Amino acid sequence: MSVKHSLPHWNYYRLLEQDLEDSFRYVHFCRDHFDVYSDHFARIILTAATEIENVLYDFAVWSKYTPTPKNIVQHFDSVTARFPSLPTMQMVMPRYSLMLTPFEGWSSGASPEWWSKGYNKIKHERTHHPDAPKLIYATRAVAALQVILLHYYRVKFGACTMPAELMPRLFHPWDIEDQNHGAFIGWEWELPDEKLEREQGESEQGAAPNPA
């Protein structure tokens, strides 16, 4: 397994995740605010969807899928031929105790709601749908980009990992078999006095005579 420091599209993802996280300074992230809309969310949705379209095109090329898909609905079969569970992959936001399925509703006949009612409305009918760039759509769009990229890197690099400093901050894949359910990575610390007590205890144990 190799460690990858340079990953295609990942810098874009991290910027989008940071943009979304920064917005929580002004719009408290909670279910009551899911329908809050903003031009800031529009930019996040548009950028995330554009990146997803680029990666989906690469999936189609790798799978030699014909005819070449022209929209997200047509991409469904080319993606699920390799990764059948991708559309149902769940992501968790540990900080807000929220689990979501970014591509929920995606099929060979329909696109996810955040795409059809968010991205498409913003891109083609923005003046008629000023409420299209909702907080929840921006959240799902960024999570969806991570889902796509995790699969993209598996195809492109095989078994690989990334340095801890590049890890995502808001979203993590949900793992029901993990004792922590994929919700967080534990961070432990030791205070100076605790360290002294531990070292003293270890020293005393080491000095104890062996029983006869």
C-alpha cells in the first residue's frame, strides 16, 4: 500500500469542504436550517457537481462504456457496473451526528435530488429558483464528491492511503462494522503530571524483585 500526497481533484475537494465549513460560522448547521439558501451555497454546488461530472467521465472511459454518457443519469450504469454499492454509500458528519447518503435517489432513470433540484436549477433556471442553492444540497454535493473521489482513487491507484494532514474534516465513510461506526478517529493526550506518574509507576514495576 502506498501513501499518496498528490491526488487529482483532492485540492478542489478540500477547498469546497473548507468553504462549506466556513459557512457554518454564519448559518448554524442543523435540520431547521437545511432549507436556508445562499449564493455561497450555489458556488459550492456548482463546483462540486462540475468536479463530479469530470470524474464520472473518467469512469466511463475506464470501463469503455458505450455510448459515452452525456449526463449523470446515463452515467449510472457505467459506474454501478464496477461499483454497485456506490449510490447507497453512506457518509457521516461526526461533529453534527448526521449520517447521509449523498447519491440517494440516483438511478438509471433519475438523478439525486440535490442534483435535479439544486445543481440543475442553479445552472439553468437560477432566476426562477432563487431557493435552489440550499444548505442541505451544498452539504450533499460536497459529500457526494468525496464518495466519487474515494472510488476514483481506488480505480486509479489501487490500494493507497493519504497522509493524515490531507484527511477530510467534515465527512467520513460510515462503517457499521467499526466499533465507532466510522464516526470519528480518537485523539488522546497525556498531561505532564500524568506522564510523570506513568513513568514512576513503570519504574517501580521494573524495580520490583522477582518472586522466588
